[in-house]
Amino acid sequence: MIKTMKTITLLAGIALSTSAFAQRHLTVDAKPGAVIQPTMYGIFFEDINFGADGGLYAEMVENRSFEFPQRLMGWQTFGDVTLGDVSPAFDRNPHYVTLHGITHHEKVTGVENNGFFGMGFKQGMTYDFSVYARLNRLEGKAARMRVELVGEDNVPMTRDTIVVEGNRWKRYSATLTSPKTCQRGRLRIFLLPGDGVDLDHVSLFPGDNWHGLRADLVKDLADLHPGIFRFPGGCIVEGTDLATRYQWKNTVGAVENRPLNENRWNYTFAHRLYPNYYQTCGLGFYEYFLLSEKIGAEPLPILNCGLACQYQNRDDDPNAHAGLAELQPYIDDALDLIEFANGPVTSKWGSLRAEMGHPEPFHLKQVGIGNEQWGAVYPVRLEQFVKAIRAKYPDIKICGSAGPTASGDRFDYGWREMRRLKVDLVDEHYYMEPKWFLSNAARYDDYPRQGPKVFAGEYASHVKGKGSQPDVAMNCWEAALSEAAFMTGLERNADVVWQATYAPLFAHVEGWQWRPDLIWFDNLESVRSVNWYVQMLYGTNRGTHVLRLTEDGKPVTGGGGLYASAVWDSGSKTYIVKIVNASDAAQDVSLNFRGAKKLSAGSVTTLHSDDLQAVNTLRNKTAVVPQTANVTVTGNTLECHVGARTFAVCRIK
């Protein structure tokens, strides 16, 4: 662990007479300014890097309903096993396997599932197994099957026996406790001598799951204290083609009957192909809304606007996108989603929400139409959505898109059209190098104060890797520090920037396709990146009002490597100042709070590393983590010595 307080000393009310550096005099006007939206800092989820199935969604069985195009992908079979689809348990997931009966005591028929990169079992953890089963013979009476958790040494760690009776589909369950920790275990099911069975929707969840989600990953999200949660993407909203676009209506209702969807990212990256990457939609829109409630974030669902992914399709291809006369089903999906989230239990979709266990509304306030579309094909479609939503739900805010880049002709055109259509927010995306983030801290200083507000819906600083993968971006301190500097500009311009979400959110260490990512995990645990800590420090120190912070009457936007912003939190009666020193030298900073009636003791939290390439990993989770110390303030001035390459957050009562 890097002890940042060794490199940053904070002194209150005392001049640093021995400083070798010119002192920076910053003034904070104590009069509250623009309101900071509760949605200011949040998170964006997309099912990339096995972020859903194999990640946040805690299901441990891959291809649990045998619906992958290769029906037995993820499974190993032994003995007499066949596939069937006659009189299925679920009409939208009609396939199942048959384990045919055996009569010889030395013969075995069964299946094994390795899960996602193996199954991680924890010592003492219970695992909830379930399966839908029936006898496969009309005249059969009962069949016995063994369920085992198998370790890496191929030795069963724990087992149970399930007795299947009758030839009608029925759910059976068992609870298994792992006697030891195992990174790459598997699930084994086999028949004991006797009748055969049909099996469908074979499932295994860790006992500590929260509504089907991994408990540790849910906590990683909650501890960010996000204000907004954008889901479910991203490019998967568009799909490689419209047939595989994300359709929210397929993700609600009974999880057993939610149809499979091809993941947009399975073949996208030639260096990281995952032909087994599909969406079971067990993590669907109902679960997204529940998760939003759990972590205290406002939900922001993104819906398809009738366009397939423009990166993967030509706009002049008549078969690529829905025609203007074909948009009504897409518009209906948007209107019906609002009803699902907010409608009364007497409405069609509100009643489904209630049936699923949530009669109270989810208080949806905004929707996004389209992901990062560009060109003339987008606004002409968006316009129809705007008219329909405004007519039926005038209080719902609409988020449009400025395209996939942060500048240029497409970007400028997108903004002009969004202003013409009078959307409420415009989604901007930028994945850039650290120097871009450092040089764009003043990006929003000159944005128009009237018209749509900014939603920085996808952003991350990309530092190229070293060694065997020099072209792959890393979650290193250099990237996180540049993001912290850039975010002072988001905060200073909270009257224009209403919300921002880092992207992407999750990555499996063995299943990643894109990086950097905010949270990394394997089958047993997760690690919070240094970028996570930057986001957390902003999210937990958001404040309620912007305070004007200046040096010589101007915003502090990178001169001499220094960046700063200030806010007032009316609830805790606290001044919060964020200072980023991105330079290679320490700097002395004098903070004068002009107009403050009375200041008292406070604290400073610092995030620092001497190594710009420092990374938090599963093996070393605390390479760069925050350190907090108390400070005492005398009068209206705080004197502080800010070390090189440091992000500091000062809280003063």
C-alpha cells in the first residue's frame, strides 16, 4: 500500500516559509452557485467482458437451458444423452436434454458443466441448485440422480440425491455446501440405475446472491454511491443486426422463459473471440430497476431507435435499419417501458411489474433513445420518439446522442439536431489518451447555458499497455489521475453537465475484450481499479451547489499542472474542494474561503502514487487507495502542500 500521507502534508492557518515552490493562491467564493444534480456521477453497464452472464448475474451454469445454437455448448456428456424439444417446459426455451435410463450398476449417464471459465466455490458457502425435470417414460415411476460439486482434482467435494417423480415438468432443488475453496470447479449430474429423465433450466447460484446478482459486485457498485445508472448498453442496444438488438420485453417475466439473445460482442474483437457469449437475460430490465433502487441510483434505460449498429452496417443498406414507416413497434417499446416502470398495477405493464414482486413504481424520470448514432438517419427517427413520448409522458426527460466521438462534423451535426429536437440531455462519448483529458478540463466552460444539458455517457482515459500487450489500454494511475483532473471541469460546469458515467463497468480477468474497465473480477472475488477510487471520491463528495473557485480571477484548469473545483454540501454544511496536481513536482496551495462565516475542523483524503503505471490487481488490491487525515482550520485559510501526481479532496465544516 502506498502511504500517500508521507508525500502530502496539510497545515491549517500556517504559512509554509521553507517551501521551495511558488505558492498558489486559490479563492473559494462561499456563496452557493449552480445546483449539482443528484445524477451528476454515476455508472454505465454494458454486457461486455462477460459483465452479465459470468459476471454480475450470479448464475454459475453456462447455457443452462440448452438454447445456445450449439445446444450442448458449455456441457460435457457421458453415457446415453440426447437432446429433445417435444412438450417442453418453456415455450420460448424449448430445448432440453434427456438422460436415458440405465440398468447396469457399473454404467453411468450424465452431464457436466464447467461454468464460465470454471466455477468458483468458496469454503463454507452454500450453493442453490435447481432443475426442471420429468421422467422420460410415461410408465416410469421414479428416477434418482446425483448432483455434485466437483473440485479441480476431479474429486466430488459435496453431493446430494434428487428423486424425480412423474412425467410432468416440475422444479427440483438442493442446497450444497462447499467444504473448500476452488477456483475452477464444475457441476456434475448423473443418473443412478433406474429410469431416465428430461432436464431443463439447470441452475446453480451462490447462496449469498442478491436477487440473482453477485453480492460482492453489487457492493462494489453501491460503495460508489452513484447518482445515475445507465443500462443495458451501449452497442448491444443496437445489436449486430436488428434481429439481435436488445429487446427489454424479452428480459422480463419468468427467468426460465426469457429467450436467449446473441451478444453483440461475441465476434467483434478478432483477438478476443468468444463464440459462447450469449445473453440469457436472467439479468433483465426488472433486475436493472431493482439494482438501481438498491444502490440509490436513478435508472436510465437506453432503447433502440430503429437502427442497428452503424459500425457494423452501412446506412445505405435498405435491410440494415428499420424504415421510418416501421418505427411504431420501437416507439411502443419505449412507451410500454415507461408504463412498466411507473404505471399503475391496473395497467398492462404495471401489472407485470407487480406480478414480478414490485407493485410500487420505479420512479423512472428519463430514457435514452439510441446509443451513439450519427448522421441523418438518426434524428429523423428520434423525432418520432420525441413526439410520442412528449405527448403521453411530458415529464419524462429524453436523452439523445451526439455520436461516437467528442468533436468533428458528426459531433457538431448531432448537437445541432439535438437542439432542434429539444431533447433534454445529449449523450457525449470519449475514450481518449490522458493528455486529452488533461487539456480538456475547460471543455464545458464555454458551452451554451441554454438548451439541452450534457450527459457524458461513456468516457475513460486510455493509457497504452506495456510488455506483451502494448496496444491494450490499462487501468493505471496515470489514467485515473487525468480523469480526476477532467472531472473538476464537469463539476465546475454542473449547470451544463448534469450527469456522467465511466465506461465500461465490469471485466472478467479471463473473459475481457475491452479495457480499461472500472471493476475487475474472477470467479471468486473482485478488485476496485484506481479509476474506481476516483469515481468513488467524486460520488461521495458530490455536494449540492457549485462554488466559484479561481486563481487570479480565472478557473484552475491545468496551469502548472494544477486543477481544482469546489462545492457546497447543504446537508452536511460542508465545503468540499478537489485538487489535482498532475505535475511531477509538489505544489503549495493556499485556499481562501471568501465570505465563509465560520470554518472548523475537517479532513483531507488523498489518492497518490509515484508510479504512473501503478495498477490495482486481484493479487494487490491496495496498490493505490485513498488515505484520510484530519485537518484543523484557523480563520478562513487552509494552507496545503500537495504532492506530485496527487488527487486530494478537502472537506471543511
